[in-house]
Amino acid sequence: MGDHSDRRSGRGRSIRIDEAPERRPLLQPRRSTFPHELDGEVFSCFTDEAHSHLPVYTNIHRIRRDITSVVEDYLSLDQLIDVRINVSVVRPLVDKLYEQDDISIVYCLLVNRVQFLEDQSHLHNRQNVNFSRATLCELIATRILRRFNEDNEGPEGLLVLAHILVAGFEPFQNAPPEIRREVADWHQTLPALEIAILSESKLFLSSTACQKVIDGIYEGRIIYTPSSFLDLIPDRYKLKPIALYDPKEAPLLNQYRLIVPRTRNILEILQFVILLGLYVAFMAERDPSVVSSLEICFTIYGFGWVLDQFATILEHGWHVYTQNLWSFLDVTFAAIYWVYLIMRIYGWRTGSIEPGRQAFDVLAMGAPVLIPRLAFNLLSDNLLFLSLRSMMSDFALLSALAGWCFFGFLLSLVWVGNGVFDAVTIAKWMIYIWFGLDGSGIQHSTEFHEILGPALMIAFAFLGNTLFLTILVSMLSSTFSTIVSTATAEIQFRHAVLTLEGVKSDAIFAYQPPFNILAVLVLAPLKFFISPRWFHKIHVFSVRLLNLPILLIIAFVERRVLRPEMMPGAVCPSGATATSKSRLWFWDRWRLTAHGDITAVFDLEPPDTVVDEIATDDTLTKHMIRRQYTRNNTMESSQQSTLMAGGPDEHGSVPNGPKAPERSKTPSRRDSIAPFPGLRAELRGMLSESDEVGDITSRLEALEESTQRIESMLAKLVSVLEENGSVEGDVSAGRTGTLGDLDRPTSFE
């Protein structure tokens, strides 16, 4: 700990975030320091010195032990967020892990979620204990990230969250030497955000704190160099650390802004529009005997577009790439393009027209893929497209299984018919029956066999046209209802995938198609002959030259949109917030509305006189909350102090005696259940619903009542003895005074 504190004092600083007065709690001040270094350079592509001391390996196994020991039965998410389990299980784990002040805890929790889901996949049962443990890991990670968000606000708080989500960690960080010797020397560093996407942690990704970072990365407010699986043109001479982007300090021609997810998404839409236009124009005048200029343009541009998709797969891996909404369309068109290109080159080499004609026919199959793909781009947040993607995968799986099963009917009919009809004709009749188009197969079924032929055809019709369609409709309805119930989380999950995919580290993404083909042919071999510094200079010069108009437009737009005073929570020099500055846009300023004052009253900061007047109520409000908080405990504490002092006398006064030691109780967090009066009794009642707990509670209450009656009788007996001064008279008086009490039954049940 000493070395760690010295390192922090020597290299970095602890950040203190000044919160707005309305965000400060009344009961207990929140922690406002962040004990990690943010001044040093922290990267996502490898483990940094600033975070190299974090015990990631130990935290992973500690969390796995805690989660495994706590969860021993299947629990759904609704049961895990229930108030009883939240108070007894979730919150203690959140408090324990959050108080470690370790930003790798979220990463470790998500790593454990991946492993629990892996263990669950081998059991082929979704409702098992491993799935509950994985859900609990995601829930705790969400709560911890929320607390980091609450305790660190403003631009610096956004940087804190960025370090948590996109800083690079590896699972064997600070593992024992004997463990590291048993594994490979090369370890891939991954950020917590990518692991959340791999494990499909939609609850975590849809949280407010996570979406704040995702929006910052998507808009380009947060910049960093991501880790990548494989680079076609690696340029690691200058890495971008995790930082907040300031367009005033950035150069005018900043080639790194080409790989900002929002900018890259716009550029990809433009690239696809160009590809679609060339495709339609080329297919409208196709001629297999002539290689036209439109065909050359389409072939070269299409090759560059497919190369860009291939580099995207290599950047983050196949699993992340397939999470994209339109990835299956891109892969389908890439396969169609390669078949077309190979057949077209073969026909050109052999001088035959037929392969070229077949190549055009294959390329025509790309129209049902390219046309809907543009709608997927423009309406990526539409619920219909989100459902269509999931339903297409279910439909393809069920159709493949049904086709494989119905292949047995085809063989039976071929063998029963003894060569009367060929397999192609029988398959055509079966397809017509399957889709309910024609019944010719049933009419000719007697020609196969008088009894077995009609039986096979009718059985196939029942199974294919009735059972299969019923199962298909039920499955697609269930998928659609599931997506509708979690529409917000699904949309935000796709937004996170699009954001992570948009952050690129490969230098090839700075070149627009078809210039990326030249970049691979020229820069990739050049990497082996020149130094990294000169390679970086040549790369930067070529990117700025080829993208000069685009870079100028990006610089002009970002200097108006991404100004530091426009960031959430930032205060402009004039004293107005970023929200008020953003409302100076033409439409927001001049639109006609009768409810403008509702939002305008919050746009301007109140003057100091109003702030001082409000602040005078803080003390009164704080005492009111404290009184409500301690109201239920006042009677209990007074009774305990009275009993320990010897009880009241006959006049109701408490004689001098030893007093109970006073214990001060620190109020809980502001989101705790403790400040609300009466909720403890309700919670106690809910906890006593079970038979065992209810029986124990009733026994303890009966025992407490009996103890109080005995103490009261002893107090009266002592007071009577002191007044009379006679032993016999005192005893008789004591018996007389306690007959009524002794007659009452005492139960310890």
C-alpha cells in the first residue's frame, strides 16, 4: 500500500469532483475522490503502468468464490432485484467490491459472467444456477458502475468511466509466477466494454453510466486506441491514450477523426450508396461479351468495399462482427461478389461468354441483399428490423432442420416408386405441398404404391404444411414478443456494438474504397523496408492528401459541435451551462411553443441570492430527515436506557444509575432503505413470511415480553421494600402488589 500511495503521489493526482448543490446528499457526503491516476497515458491495446498494480487475477477468482458461495439455486433477474435479496445479497457484495477502489472490478465481474455462461452452455438448460450467477455478476457490475458515475461527475467523471470501460486488462495480470509459466507468453488485452458485448450483457450496456461512455465514444468526445485481433496495415508509432477530445487543441487535418464511430458510420452509408448506385447502373446495361467501364468501376469499388468488411472482421473478431444488425447481409453479398468475380475472370481467360453470363446471373442475386441493407442502415433503431434479424436466424435454423427431416420422405418415395418418377420431380411436388401451392404430388401418389404412396404424401402434408408452419409461427411470435419486451435494451445493445465496431486501430480504415486497395498493395510491403517513424509520416501524408475535403468538413463541424463547453455538465465562461448554449440553434430558439418556460427555467443557473436562500433550508431538511430516520429507534433506545437505569419510580422519574453506552449510527447511502420510516418494520414482516423465521420471531417476541414483565415486577418489589422498611410487611405488601401480575400467564413459546 505504501508503494502504491507513493506511486500515486509521484506520477498522478487524485481528482476531486465538485458537485452541484442539488446533487449533494443531506445525510452523508458521498466519496468524491478517485484514487487512480488519470494524468498518465492509459491505453486500451495493452496493460499500462498506471493500472499494472491492480490484482486482476486475484479479483477474478475472489469474485468467482463469492458468487459461487452465495448463489446455490436458480434465480431470475426479477428475483435477484427483489428487495429481500437486494438487501441481503446484492448490496453487501456491491459495497464490498466498490470499497476496494479498483477500476478493474467491472472487468473481473464481466469475465466471470463469460465463464458462468460457458459453464451453463454445456448443461443445455437455461434455468440453472450458473445462469443465475452470470446474471448476478452483470447486476453487480451495473451497480458498481452506477456508483462510480454518481461519485464522479462532469468531464472528469466521464474520463473515469472511460478508464473503467475501455482500459485494457488481461486475465493473468499480477498472477503468480508459476501460473504465468503454465500459460502462453502472449496475452490479449480486452476492455470491459468488449467483454460486455461478447457476453451480451444487455442490462449492463443499457445502464445510464455505460450509455454515457458509449455516447461519448460514438460522438468522438472520448478518444483511445483500441486493441485489435489482426491489423492489415499496423501503425503503432503514435498511440492515442484514453482522453477527452478538445477540437481547439487538435490539428486542423486530424486523420484520426476518420475512425470516430459517428463519422465512420456516415462515411460507410455514403460508401454503400455509391456501391449501390454502381451496382444498379452496371446491371442495367450488363453485356457478358463486353467489359464496360461501369463494370470496371463496380468491380474495383466492390473489391475495396469487401476488403473493408474483411478488415472489420479481423479488427474485433467474428463474434463481435456478427452482432451487428446488417452483418449477415454484408457477408451474403461478399460471397456473391466473390463467386461473380471468379466466374467473370474465368470466362475472360477462356474467352467463353457462358461463364460471364452465369456470373451476371449470380450477381443479380445480390439485389435482394443490397436493397434492404440501406433500410437497415437508415432505420437501425427500428423495432421491426431488430426483430427481423433475430427471426431470420430462427427461421433459417428451423427450415434447415425441417429440410433435413423431410429428406427421408424423399428417399422413401423414390424407393417406393421404383423409378417411376425421378427425384427432381418428386422434390418439386413436395415443395409445392410444403408451401400449399399445388397438390399434384397427392394426385400422383397412387402411381408410387396404392397404399404406401398416398400414406407418405398425406403424412408429409400434415407434418410440413400444418405442424411445421404452426411451430414456425409460434417460435417467431415468441421471439418477437421477447424483443418487444426488451426493446430499449436491445436498441442500446446494437448501439454499443456499432460504437465498438466503429473504433478502429488498423490504418486501412483511414482510406476510403477503393483507395484501401492501393494502401494494402503499397503500404503493407513498405512496412518491412522503412522505419516505423517514416512509415507513420508517409501514412499520415497520404491519408490527409486523399481525404482533404472530408477532413476539412469534419474539422469545421466538430469545432462547432464538440466544444469543451458543450460537454454535459460543463460550465461556459459566461456562466451558462452547455444546455443553454445548445439551445442557441435556430430551430430551438425560434420554434413556437407554449411550454418553453418549463425547460427554460432550468437552462439558466440561478443567481447567488437564490442559491443562498435555498441553502438555508438544508439544515432544517437534514434534521427533519434525521428525525424520521431515528423516530422508530427513539422508543426502543429510551426503554433500554430506562431498564438499565433501574426503571422509573412511582412518580415516573428515572433514578440515577448506570446509563447505557450511547452508540452513534452512521446513516446509510442516500439510496438506502434506512432513511424511510416504517420500511424496516415492513421489511421485517416480509422476512418473517417463512415458517422457520416466523416461528423464531414469535418465540423471541414472547421471550422479550416475559422478560419485561419479570423486570417490572422486580422493580415494584424493590420500591415497596425501600418504602416500608419492614421485611414481613414488605414481603406481604410485595405479594399483594404483584398478585395481579403473577396471575398473568408467562409463555416462552
